[in-house]
Amino acid sequence: MIKKNIFNSLKPSINEIAKYIPGESSIVGRKSVIKLSSNESPFKIPKKIFIKANKLTENSNLYPDGDSDLLKDSIAKKFKIKKKRIICGNGSDDILSIITQAFSREGGEVICSEYGFIYYPIVAKVSGAKVVTAKSKDYSISCKNILASISKKTKIIFIANPNNPTGTIIMKNELVSFLKKVPQNILVVVDGAYAEYVTDLRFSDGLNLTNQFPNLIITRTFSKIFALAGLRLGWAYSSEKIIETLEKIRGPFNVNIVAQNIGSLMLKEDNFLKKSIRHNMVWKKKLSAFVNSLGLETYETYANFVLIRIDKAKFKKKTLIKKLTEKDIIIRDLDNYDLPEFIRVSVGNSLEMKKFMKTIKSIILK
């Protein structure tokens, strides 16, 4: 006789989920830690905006605007898009979850790319769907393999562009060609968390492509270049019909008052944005060249981090990570991405980069 309990009602796919583990945020008992594990902005928001954020907390006894009107107005103006086709969320991960609630189901399939952001399979499995993994090519997303993975059960395709954790991108021509071949009854989600860092003119953030492809949704975040990771703020853009559907099931007050207002203000900080892009371009090149000179191997990146391969015949990855941690430097081990020979290092501020480079050199050449 099977004993009855509440877990008998659990979706079978839930048991397949491994808890999402973010980049380590601190080292117990240590205050001055250099965190290069989560791809956050190395810069704090402008002081004038921080002061306004403190003022906003005076109204914390009141609910925020449930429709995030001010923020949507600011996003529409900044990116020259239509307000009615925007949805805001408590981080872009909130929106990813809402998307699978709406468009995925038990018995369906969701396609994710090998070495893609590991939160996609999690939200897919929560919906009860089967996750189909499309093989990558040279650590880059393979549109060809994604297309070959499509079946009659496919409901959603997740793509990060640029991709996390590899830093690769799909150029506009290839993306358009791919979208033309995807059946219109399948939702394509392009996660552009790092899109602002890309300066290559052959790249498209995909926002304008939603006019041509009504089954396309673009997600974005304020957690990276806009330096608001701690406020949890994201948004998405798609056809009006898709956004209307998502708006029905999102939380009624899913974006707090501080995030809405500060996000709106940060969109006006063009100098902050330019400084961030310039800093990232300089340091990702310096970091890659330096790491390669030590006998490690880096890959071309279009985001604000560098993917580093550690040849196990030359170095012990775990020992390297341990010694960096002992020096109060946190980087991202990619074992849970099935990349056992790799680490990911975010671009920090200039002082952090110099200390990281000095420290890793002393460890490797010791």
C-alpha cells in the first residue's frame, strides 16, 4: 500500500530539478572580497540617484504602481519601442518563469542550448515540460541543431544572445534566418541580458525583429550594465497579444516602487552607459591577453565576462579556485554547466582586475 502524502501530487518533472546556485556572494568572516562570479556591474549607480532611492522608501507603506507605467514609458522612449508591448518583472528571471507558465505545459517540450543559462531548464521543468538540449558547436549556440531538435511537442525555444556562460553571440543575419525556419506556433525567447555590451554592428538585440516575427519575445535586465542587480528588475518585449497574455498571470505588484523609479532614472544615464561599455571593452581584452600569457586559454566574448579553460594536464582547477578564494577573490566554477575544465571571470573595476591578475599570476607561476 502506497502511503499518501502531499508529494504524491508533485509534478514528476520537479524531481528532476537541481536548485539554481548563483555565483558565490561572500566568504564567511571576510569583509573586503572581490566578487567576479556573477557578471554584475563594477560600478555603483550615480550618487544623485542613490539619494532619490532613499527618499522613495518613505512611501514603502503603499503598494507600487501595478502596471509600472513610469518605467514602461522610460523603456519605450529609451529603446524607441511601443509601451503596450512591454512587460516588467522582478528581474528577467521572473519574466522567464511567467513565459513558461503561459506557453509551456506537461507533455510538451522546451528546447535549450547546451552550455546555455541553467535557469531555462529549471523553469521549463517547473511547467512540467521535457527539456530537450540542442548540442552546441565550439561552445557556441547552434541554430542548426536547435532546428533539428524541434518536434510536434515543442512549445518554447530559449536562446541567450550573448550567451551565458560562454560569451558567444548569434549575428543578426543568422538569427533572422533561424527565426524564419521556426514554426510560428513555437515561442522563441531571446534573452538579451548582456545585449548592451555588444558593439559589433552585425549584431541585433532583436527588439525590431518582433515586428517581423510575432512568436518572438526579447527579455532584458537592469542587473548587468545598469547596475541594479540588487533591486531585481527586468522587462520583455514582444507582440501585443503575447504581452497581454503574460500580463494576465504576472504577480499583481511584481516590481517594487524603488526598482521602478530607479530603473527609469538609470535609463537616462547615457554617460554611465558609455563609461560601462568602454571599461568593459578595455578590460576584457586586457584580461584575456594576460590570462592567455599564463598558459590558460580564453575565448572571444561579447559580454562582461571571460570564459577561461584550464588544461587539467597543466593546472588543477580546484586548487586554483581554492587559492583565489583564500586571497578573497571569488570566480565562477562551471562544473554545474557541464564545463569541468572551465571557469568564468566577470570584468570588475580596474583595481579588482589588477589584483586578480597579480594574484592568479602568483598562484600559477609559484
